[in-house]
Amino acid sequence: MEFDVSALPVTYQLHGKVLVVTIDSPPVNALGVDVRRGLAAAIDHARTNDAAHAVLVVGAGRAFIGGADMREFGKSPLPPALPDVCNRIEACPKPVIVAIHGAALGGGLEVALAAHYRLAVAGARLGLPEVTLGLLPGAGGTQRAARLMGAEAALSLMLSGRHVDVQEARKLSLVDRVGQSDDVLAEGLAYAQELLASRAPVRRTRNAQGLADRDAALAAVAAARADTVKKSRGLLSPLKIVDCVEAAVNEPFETGMRFERSQFLECLDSVQCAGLVHAFFAEREVQKAPETKNAMPRSVVTVGVVGGGTMGAGIAVAILDSGLPVTMIERDDASLARGRAHVERVYDGLIAKGRVTPEAKAKTLTRFTGSTSYDALAQVDLVIEAVFEDMAVKQAVFAELDRVCKPGAVLATNTSYLDIDAIAASITRAQDVVGLHFFSPANIMKLLEVVVPKQVSSDVVATAFGLAKKLRKVPVRAGVCDGFIGNRILGVYRTAADHMMEDGASPYQIDRAVRDFGFPMGPYQVVDLAGGDIGWATRKRRAATRDPKARYVQIADCLCERGWFGQKTGRGFYRYAEGARIGTPDPEVEAIIAAERERAGITPRNFSDEEIIRRYMAAMINEGANVVYEKIALRPLDVDVTFLYGYGFPRYRGGPMKYADTVGLANVLADIREFAKADPLFWRPSPLLVKLVERGAKFSSLNGME
Ligand code: 3H9
């Protein structure tokens, strides 16, 4: 061996006749090259050491093994490969037992499946989540899981990527025993000694009989394939997982392993895998804002919400669901009753879906109180204002908060556009004011923009990040500007879409092209869902400051003038039958568009779906670059996470900035310059994009994580 075994993060030590092999590679014992080498060396040692009669593998720290080391993806792999390590474990002539605590995921579970006996203690989470990374289990997982659990259960585990707890793992035959205590080493040792005492044989998963009923297994494969074709929306790996299980049914183990390997490598090499792995790391990276490193969060045990409209009620529910109490403030009794009714309606919806019991709702609502007096907020630790989007109204609320709140209370605004610096400057404690921009429905949407005004103190920002964690939201740090990260960029690509609509593409074609790209909805469906009146109000607010030379498409205003605000009024860009959430194209809207084209002197032209996406994405990417250039977003990855969690951007493309890297920044810039020939005012290349292209660099070079 050309490496020093003693320096590897895997150690082994005899406990009686059991060789205990400990993997100690924080944070999650991922299977990087040194762990693979260490495991292989430990098994080799066990084979040749006469004193060792059995092997027990455990993980140190918080997990058994969190999977393959994803930081190695894309680099040239160093031997031994994980499938070889697993084969070596399985081939060991002495019983190999694993004792699992914490995560045994992906490659981690594959190591466990290659062992001869498996024990897990309470709190362990087992799974093959590779599909969520655009991969398939590539170290024998598809072949061994199918043989151990049967085709149907293995397919369900691998296609969902879900984690199962110990009890379910036992039911699924993934583990042989559930430990009585959480002392994983003691439990593992006791089990190993028991197996030795009973002379339990070496038992190899490759010989398990889960596929013995071949017809049933093939029927499960066929059913999974039909379902996957319907649901996988262009994703590569789910169908390949089905193919691998089919190979497990039809082929000998070694042939199945070779097939799995070839399919795994194809997935690993795909743009989809790169996008999903980027999303995984990016969503962890956004949590590490500078303020969270250099400041201690303030304690938050009570929260106030000002405003009981849809947003305020949604925020109240998000907070109640995290276990904290909420005091809601409204201006009068009737408004407060409406606010409470909004909150109750959210829970009633969950009861109707069977997700919450009436008892749980009643219990949760004991933490909800309401008042029409700001004085009720005198002792709360944090207040979130969610009143009407108007500077004077917001400043009046903040004046009241300034009057009543205790010193040190965090004062947050949920504004989506307004200047938070101006709100902060209007009171005596600007250092306590922060933006918490929730997305609707606030109890469901994962994104939380933490907007950081100039004068805020670091511990307030750290508190906001802490609250996001408690609410199970994904926080993204944003600077102050009109629309922050998400809505500012949205404004620009929506405008690009409006230009295309006026130039000849129908809103229905644009929506379809955007859905085909991977978004759950197109931009005009989103307008209809959110309510056209919201954007209309913003457009009116901005009318005075709009560049008179900039192109302005009036179609959306024409619809709003008719009271067509979308789903809530039964028509918008689409028509909605009573209670329907999916609309149908509306010839009257098409007539309005035609009239507007004529008024603007435009002869409509055809757009291909490809051109629609190129323009839509170029606008999104260019404004994303501006947002990074102006330091509104810390890095390109913050823009990516904003779009993945707040705007339905397809995760397998990694976010708009990752997507731009994939298609090539030079291509995006060339598109923008081409589009600029007709409209140079709208299509102005971002200085950051130009700079990166000149350097031949990618957005990812600014992420600090590659
Ligand atoms: C695979 O296994 C392929 C094989 O089938 C085939 C091979 C041939 N690699 O989430 P956390 C880092 S594919 C590298 O905050 P938690 C993570 O980035 C893999 N790094 O903690 C973070 O770093 P930092 C299949 C990893 O306690 C730190 O660990 N496996 C990996 O909330 C803590 O992470 C999966 O899909 C990794 N595999 O949750 C499991 N995992 O501190 C992916 C984590 O610098 N991992 N890190 O920000 C998870 O689901 C969770 O991390 C886990 C812990 C449940 C393990």
C-alpha cells in the first residue's frame, strides 16, 4: 500500500474476539477516499488476524455514514472504488456486523447492505436518497436492496429517496435487530458476541431470496416503470433505477453490478446530477451568512405579528407550527376576528386533508392570542409586521412598535419591495430593524429572505437566521433594494415575457414553454394565482419613476382595469370555472392582446419555445448577475437558492446561475447582445457577466465552495 494506514480516519481494535472498526471522519463519515482505504485495510486486517472472529463496523460522531463524499464528484476517482470496498466486506470469511446510529444513507446504507448482519439503534435514519441527487445507488445498492427487500419495497425506497426510521427499517428487513439502548457500540458488541456464540454463519446479501418470486418482481418493475414515466418529468435517474432492479431480477449478481455501475457513471456525468448536487451544498451554504459567524442570536420565545391578512395569518401559522406563541395585532375587533379566522382556515384545510386533528388544532391555538392594542406587544422578543404595502402605513406601525416594545426586541418587516432603510431610519432603534420576507403561502413556502438594512446590528441578523431554522425555512441573506433578490429579478424576466407576448407569443405558449423547462407554473399562471392586482399596484407605484423611454406593455393593466385579477375573480390571463384552479385560455384575452399589439404598431411574429426560454433565462441571469454585482446577494448561489425555494426553479438545473454556467456565460452574453440590437435599453449586459466572460470564468468561481 502506498499510503500510511495509521493516518486514515478508520481505526480498528479488538474487543475480545470482535474487531471493532470505527469510521471517524467528521462531519458525517462520508465515504471519501481515505475512508474507503481505511475500510478496505480494516477488512484485510480482519481476514488475516486469527484473534478476530468477527468484525463490527460503527461510525463515530453523529452518524454511521452519510453516503459517498459528494465533494469528490466530478474529480478523478481514486481507488478503491466503493463497489469494490463493499464487495470486499461481503466476501469477508468472518461475520461482519454493522451497528447503525444517525444517518446510514446512500453509500452508507450500501456498506451496511454488504455486511452480513445489521443492527440499528433508535434515531437512526436509513435510506437510498441518490435519486434526489440525480443518481442511483452505485455501490451495489440496487442489486442488494432488491434481493434483500424484494423489488417493490426496494423500488419504493430508491425512487422516493425517503429516509426510514428504525422500526420501518426492521419491517422492511433492512436491519435484523433494533438496539434496546442508544449505546451503539455496546449494542453492536452484544449482538456480535451473540452471533459468535450461536455460530451464526456468514450470510451474504447477494444470495438473499427477495426476488425468488420472479413474476411478482417483474410485475413490480413494470408498475414502477409506468408510474415513473408519468412522474419523473425528464429526470434521468428514476428510470435507470427501475432498469437496474429489472437487471437484478433477470441477471446474475455480477452482471447486475456491471450494469448498475455503467448506469451510475452515466448519471454522475449528467448536468442534472451537477445541478442537484449544487443545490444540496448551496442550500447549506446560505445558512452561513457572515453575521451568523460573528454574533450570538438574541433569545426568541414570544413573537408578535402585526396584520391578520393572508400574509400575516400565514406567518402566524408558520410560527405557531414551530411551537412558539403568537400575539396578533389588528386595528379593530372585526379585523382581528378576520385575522383569527384566516389562521383557523389554514388549520381547517389541514384537517380536511387529514394532516392535522381537530384536537391538535385546538391545542396549537392555545398559543395564539390577539389584541387591538399594541401594548400587548410590550414583552414580545420579536415582532413581524405584515400590514398593507405602503410606506406611510408601515412607518406608522413601526412608530407604535418603537413606543411599546421592550429594549432589544427585534422589529421585522415583511415588506416585499419597500425601502427598509427608510423604515429603520424613521424610529429610534434602527439597529433592531430587519426584513423578514416570507413567500405566500407563508406557512408552506420554504424561502425566507433575510433583508439586512444598513444600520442593523449583527445579532439581529443572526436572530433572523436562528428563527428561520426554527421555522424550518431556508434563509437567504439579501441587501436592501426594490424587490430584494427574488422579486427584483422576477420583475425583469416578467418584463421580458411581456415583451414577447406583445411581440407575438401568446401567454399560453410562454407558460407552456416555461413549464416544459421545468417550472411548475408559467409566469401568467403565477400572476393569476397571486392576484393581478398586486403587480398592478406596484406598477402604479413605480409609474412616476419609470424611464419614459423604456418599453411598457399595457396588457396586464388592461386586464386589471376590467377587474380580471386571476383565480379569485374567475378570470385573469385565463378563465376559471367556479372553484377551478386550472384555467383555460381565453379568446377575449387574446383579442385584448391583439388590440394592444395594434395600438403599439407591432406586427406579431412567431416565437419558438426555445427562443422564449433563451430570452426568459437571459433576463433572469442578467439581473441575477446585477444583484450579485451590487452585493444585494452575497454570491451567485444565494440567487440560486432564492429561485429554487421561492420561485419554483427546477432543482435539477441547480438555479439560474448554475444553469448559466451550464449553458456557458459567453453564450448568455451573446444572446443578450443580440437581443439588445432591438431594445438596447432593456438588454444591458450586467458588468459582472461581461467581466466573467472576459476572464473565461463561471459564476461558480464566486461561490467559494467549489
Ligand atoms: C451516494 O452515496 C452515491 C453512492 O450510492 C454510490 C457511490 C459509488 N458528502 O446536512 P448537514 C456535509 S450519494 C459530503 O448540515 P445534518 C454537509 O455539506 C450520497 N459532505 O447535517 C455539511 O457540511 P458543512 C448519498 C456531506 O445533521 C455537513 O456535512 N447521501 C455529505 O442536518 C453537515 O450536513 C446523501 O444523499 C456527503 N454525502 O444532516 C445524504 N453529507 O458543515 C446527504 C453531508 O460544511 N446528507 N455533508 O455545511 C444528508 O442528507 C445530511 O447531510 C445528513 C446529516 C442526514 C447526513
